[in-house]
Amino acid sequence: MIRAIPAGEAALLINGRSRRGAAAYEPALRAMAHAGVHVTYSTLVHDLESMRAAVADVMVRGCSLLVVGGGDGTVGTVAGFIADLPVDRRPVLGVLPLGTANDFARTLDLPAELAAAVAVLASGKVVDIDLGRANGLPFLNVASLGLSVEATLALRPAVKRRLGSLAYPISSMVAYRRHRPFRARLEFPESEHSPLELGDLLQVTVGNGRHYGGGNTVAPDAGIDDSTLDVYAIQAGRLRDHLSVARLIRDGSLIQHDHVQHLIARSLVLHTDEPQPVNLDGEIATTSPVRFSVQRNGLDVAVPVHITHLHHDAVRN
């Protein structure tokens, strides 16, 4: 089923704290006007509460297209607000990739250049995708515990702005030197797998989308509309083992590594020996124990018309 992007009123919400957000605000408005996208509400925000208030304003105004400019954390937060609305009140989500990693945009094959991303809003189509949930909180790409959290904490905003995606491997090396292995129990409420007890863990990652960490692939067959989560656990080992894992992360073939356990499930409850912070799309947002689930087709999003791996089937959970 092909659905056109609604031609009615549009809203633009840009996170001024994202890597290119503040500088892109005025150019984005001009580009949308030039492309024929009718913007009736726009705002530049700098914090979570302002985002929440802006989305509420969009709902009151009845805008059919909500365009969000920022990184994965910004887009995921707004996506959560939208997905919490009744189905008949959810606007289509448009994305201007203005962050550092922009993995959600990569999953949707959205162009990084501003004018090209705006052109998608005028000439693209609508597909529906899944939203991951961790203790009820939304994530589009991945949720993780362990090394990735420590890497996020080591990722200084100034370095992130200056180096872009190159900051991720640098922060990971810093985090690796500080990491303490942990234990976890994985339970599967829908009885898809037997419970797992895993020890000496470096990281547990739960993927909803296809990409994370600046272009790394969750798994070769991972999809953001398959109604499942890709779960993998990396066990600690020697440095050369971790280096070999790092080489396989880019295309998702790390799931074949001896130190990696990979499972596919619709839901998961994860317990750890000690409470562990949980990273959702680059933001530390909750703590274990954590329940993961999929909100099937929770979002309608604008994508380029050439996309064939995503569709609009309007089946919600």
C-alpha cells in the first residue's frame, strides 16, 4: 500500500542543542517554503520539556506533518510523544538529520544534506515502522547496557560536535579501559526462548532499527518494521577478541562471533546482578531491570519514494 505525504499544514521542531540544529533552523524554514511544504508552526527548542510542549501545540493546531530536526535522541523522544497519541491523531513524522550519528535517518535512507532531506517531505511517501520500548520509554534504533553506556558518558559534547561520528570509537576506547563485566538474566515473556543466565558480559544490545553508533548494523537481517527485536550479548574476553568484534560491527556480522550470543524476540525482560543504566538511542534514560517490547507500526514516517524495504500496512498492535 502506497500512502502519500499529507499536503496539509506542517509543523517544524528543531533541537537547537543538536550538532547542526541551531544553524539549520532558518535555512530549513526557507527550504520548506521553497519546496512547497506549508509550515504553519515552527520552533527552536533546547530541552525535553520544551519539546513536549511543542508537540502538544502541534496537536492542538491539527498539523498533519510534524518535521523534527535533530539527532537520534531528539527524534526518538518526539516519536514517543507521537506514538502515545490515539492512532487517528498521530501526525506523520518527517525527519531532518541534524545530529551526529543520524542512524534513524540512515535506516530510512534519508539524505544528510538539508535541501535533499526537505525535498523528501514534498515528494516522498509514508511508511509505518515499529517503535521499541524499554520500561515504556521509546527508542528507534537500539537500547543497550554495559560498555555503550560508559562510552556515552565518556562522549563529551564538545568532542562530539567537533569530530562527529569519529567521536564514537574514541569514547568507546576510553570506556573499555574503565569497564567492569556484569551478569544478566534474560527472560522471554512470550516463551520464544528459554531463560538465559549470562556472566562476564561486556554489553547487551537490543535493536529495533537497522543502524546504530554512526552507521553500525544491528544484524544482517534486522528491520525496523519486522515486529521483533534483535538481542545480542557480548561477553568479555581478551583485547584481541574485542578488536575482532569491533571489525565485525559495521555490517552486523558480529552476531556470528564466538563471544556474541544473538536472539530474536518480540519481548524481553532483562535483570542484572547490580542495577545498570540503560542507553536509549544515545541517551541514558532508565535502569535495569528493564522490560523491552515492540509497539508494532507505532509511527507513520516520511521516506524517499524509492524505498522498497518499508511499506505502509496500517496494522497496529
